[in-house]
Amino acid sequence: MRKIIIIFILLTILIALPVKLTAASLLIPMDNTQINHLKAYGVIYKALEKGYKGEWLLNYRGGSFLIDYARELADLCLVMGVSYEQVTSGQVADIYRQIEVENMERVELEKAPRIAVYVPQTNDPWDDAVTMALTYAEIPYDKVWDEEVLSGVLDEYDWLHAHHEDFTGQYGKFYGAFRNVLWYQAEVKTNEEMAHRLGYKKVSEMKRDVAKMIYDYVRRGGFFFSMCSAPETIDIALAADGVDIVPREFDGDPVDPGALEKLDYERTLAFENFTPNFDPMAYRRSDIDTYPERMLRFPTQESDFFYLFEFSAKLDPVPSMLVQNHVATVSGFLGQVTGFKKSLLKKHVIILGMPDNFDEVRYIHGNLGRGTFTFLAGHDPEDYQHFINDPPTDLALYKTSPGYRLILNNVLFPAAKKKERKT
């Protein structure tokens, strides 16, 4: 009789165990308890690729993630060095109750987005913070450039990134300092050869059409994230469609004498009423960039930082997703464009992050048609002043970087099931 009772107890435990495991979830905290915030995004991406269901818990413990429990996902966290907590169905219910009454929201994560990065064919003497973040987080992406974009390949992707591209065809305005340097000359040659092969007389005309293709990609539902010089130059190129704003040193003929009067700001994404810089020797593309005026306001690295805005997670889940972080203040970092002039923003653009008491914004978001664009100023969130030919940042040393989290928020953003804004 005693043996029968023992066998019955063991059978009961074995039967109950799978139910308990099935009922459990995996919580990936994104507050200060997380030991590797950046790899955590990779875990979620891989889980979505495998077909697991997940949720983004906005404003709950730094924007934590909740996914169905599976042994392979727990093992994945261990392999990637990501902190996780196994929670019961009762604990999940408690989390949901807290989210319901506080400034928090649950956002369903539907699928792993297809990612493209606009990367030139030349071997540039600098790196790209986004490709470094994707590589470190082990999130796959494809490289595209002018020929692919102009052929319509963007229709295959949910998310596109461009970093230090100059869509005006002026090669970043590096002419004054680097026109006799081999890497600059190679970049000019490669772009000119590409333009001629695709039937363009000028690089600026090719880049303008690439900018227009990106604009249309966003309008039809694409997600566009951009950093450094690309946010400024794409709007300059769009406003100058059909207008020659490129000095003779770059394209062999002078700027249209009536160029300023012919700019059309209705065609741009984020900025209006800006003035392009026509001096070929000046390392400046327009007055959208707050440099060098900002150096008076932020003379040192320690004084350069910006604040992330807090949004209503239930009323404004989109901007809330983009600012999820374990801190509210982010250290500043320089770039080809370090800050955007606030007074030149279009009225519909949402400010996500900015410093105090200065005509500058650092992080912005907007809608265009069915898609969105998000711009983050600066080059590398963990290298305050990244010079040409500097070695790339080792993200293994910055596993909890708030600035890199902003980048990866954008990468995961297309995976979220969007809700209509509540009124």
C-alpha cells in the first residue's frame, strides 16, 4: 500500500510539472538589474524569429520584456549573458494589474522585422553605431546602397537605417580638409562611377532620387531611423529637388543663383525654413546643425547631456517605446551633425529628447503617411568625439549604454503591434 501511495505522489508531480512550466513566462528586466541591456534586444529578436509570443512592458522596470517560457530561451539568455527571471502566471497577473493602474502599457510584439542598413561600397574611415549595435546584439541585417534602393529593394524591408550619408552629393562637406586624402578621393570616384553607370550626370542627382525613394518608402509604411549627417542631408536634398545647391567644386557647375527662393520645405520629413551652406570649404551643410554655436552652451563633455521626455504609455505608446530606458538623462556625443535646431522643426514632429535652455533637440520622431521616421543626432553614443580613423567602440565594454538602447529601441519598434492613438 505504501508503494502505491509513493507511486501515486510521483505521478501527480510529473503530471503537474509540465503545467507549471507551460504557465510560466520569462521576464527580461530592463532596469538597473539587467547586466546586458544591448544583448537583451537580440534575445527578444531571436525569440520572435522562432515564433514565440512576447510583450514590451512600457515603463515597467525600464521597459522590460515578457515572453513565453521555453527552456531554449532561458538557455539563450544564459549564452548571451542576459539577465532573466522566470515568473509564474500569478506573478504575471500582478504585473498586469500594476501596469493597468500606473503610467505603463503592454505592447504585443508580433514579428522580427526585416532590417536594411544603407551602407556605401567604399571603405569609409569611420564606423556606424547602428551596425555595431546590430552586430553586438546579434540581430541580422542586409546592406543596401544606391543601386539597390533605386531598384525598389526597400519594399522587402520593414526598417531602414542611414547614418553619415550626404544625400546632397557633397561628400559630407569634407572637401576643405580632406580633398587630397586617398579615402576621400576613393569615395568621390566610387560615387561618380555609380552615378554614371545608373545614367546620372551628377552624383547629387542620384542621391536626390535615393532620398526620394526613401521618402516614398516611409510614406508607404516603412520605418526609417537615421543618425549623424543623414537626417539633415536627406531633408536638404528633398527640399532642393530640381534645384542646384551644389558648389562647382563638387559637380563642375555653380549653385543656382536663385536656389534659396526655390527650396520647397513641403517635401521634407522633419525640418523647414533652413538655409543650406554653399561654401565648399565650410564643414557645414546647413543651419539645421547647431554646431558651432552649441559649443558655447556645452563647452565640455561633462556639460553635454540631454533629457528623455516621459510620455503617457497608454495614450502615446509609440514615443514611449522609443524612449524606454533605465535612465532619464543621456550623455551627449558629437557627430557630423550633433544637434538639430529646434526652431526649424516642423510642427508635427515629436521631440523625444533635448537639453535645457537651448535651441536644440537631440532625438525626434514623426509620421509620414503610413510610416515613421526617427532621427538621433550625433555619431557614437559611447565615444564623445569620434575622429576619422579612430578604432570602433567595443560594445562589450558598454553593455548597459543608455544611448545605444535608444538605437535598439528603434530596431525593435517595427515588431510592435501598433494601436490607434486613444482620445
